[in-house]
Amino acid sequence: DTGVSQDPRHKITKRGQNVTFRCDPISEHNRLYWYRQTLGQGPEFLTYFQNEAQLEKSRLLSDRFSAERPKGSFSTLEIQRTEQGDSAMYLCASSPFQVGTQYFGPGTRLTVL
Amino acid sequence: AQTVTQSQPEMSVQEAETVTLSCTYDTSESDYYLFWYKQPPSRQMILVIRQEAYKQQNATENRFSVNFQKAAKSFSLKISDSQLGDAAMYFCAYRPYNNNDMRFGAGTRLTVKP
């Protein structure tokens, strides 16, 4: 059973550096979501793709953040000029149709020093 | 704005007993979905149970059931015959029918005592 996978699982970077995370959704799922989860909180929605189209973005997604899903399969989330406040778990989820259940990946834990 | 409130940061239950986790939400929508997700320590989030707002019947999945009170905007999770493997953070989540912005509560940490 191939679930949602994310890479890397952990990333430590220095403030000001750029980082990129990858998400591979479940193969037949055309919906893909990114969330951010800080310690002690529930996930917060960042953005959503339907196939390769980015259809929704949260106000949390500042201009330092960019997400892509070039061929409607895997997605990348890039954070430019990282700040300490960006330290969090970044979760990816996918679903087969709009109202379907979202299946989550294991997350990428980012630490900005 | 839709918000989800979990008023119990921590709960504990004896193995084989029953525990209920609370969740309330605020919305002006009439069509929406509610979810309970489980996040074990250092492991990924998995769906426990899902409820469509238009359904009056409470959802049930094996030992897990919900008490959905639409008028009161309440969505509690009951875990029967608790097992050690149920220990985790439990998140209540709300999602409007025509929107992909799913909102989560802050979570309830459940401890199961042997």
C-alpha cells in the first residue's frame, strides 16, 4: 500500500537559506494539499492543487513561499529566505476527489537556526 | 470565519474503558464535513471517522463513534474498549462543502493507562 510520501523527513537550515520540500501523493489522487503544523497546534491549511493548477492559497502563504505541481503528480514547497518562525512540521495530503477524505504524509520537520 | 475548538488539551482513560473527546465548531454554512484524525507520536495523521453534516445518523467505525449535534455545533468522539494503541493526539477538523480550507482544532492528547 503506497501512501503519501514526503522528502526529506527532517531539515535543519540557517536563517536566510532557501529550502525545498517534496510530496508524492497517492498515485490516483488528483487533489493535493499543503499544511503547516507548529508544536502543540493543529495543522493550518496553506494551499491546494487540483492536478497541476494551484486553486487556493491561504493568507498564511507569504510571498516567500511558493508551491508547484508541474505535471499534476508530485509537488514541491519552497521557502525562500527562511526565518525562525518558519520552523514547523510541513504536512502534505492528497485526496481522490473534492469532498474525499484527505490522506496525510509523514511530514517534513523544518528547523531554522 | 470557521473555527474549531477542542476544550480538552489532555485526556486519559483506563484500558478497556470508554472515553469521549469534545469538539465544537463555529460556522454559518449549512453543508460541511467534520472529521476526527489521530496523530500517534512521531507518526503520520490518519483518519478516524468522518461525518457529513447533511446526515442525521451519527457515523460509526468499529470502536469509534461520534455524537453529532448540528444545532449545537458539537461533534464529540467516543472511543469504546480503549486500547493502548489508541494513545495519540486527536484532532477535530471542519471543512465546508465547497471549500478546501480544512480547519483543525488544537488537539487532545489521549493517554491510555494499562
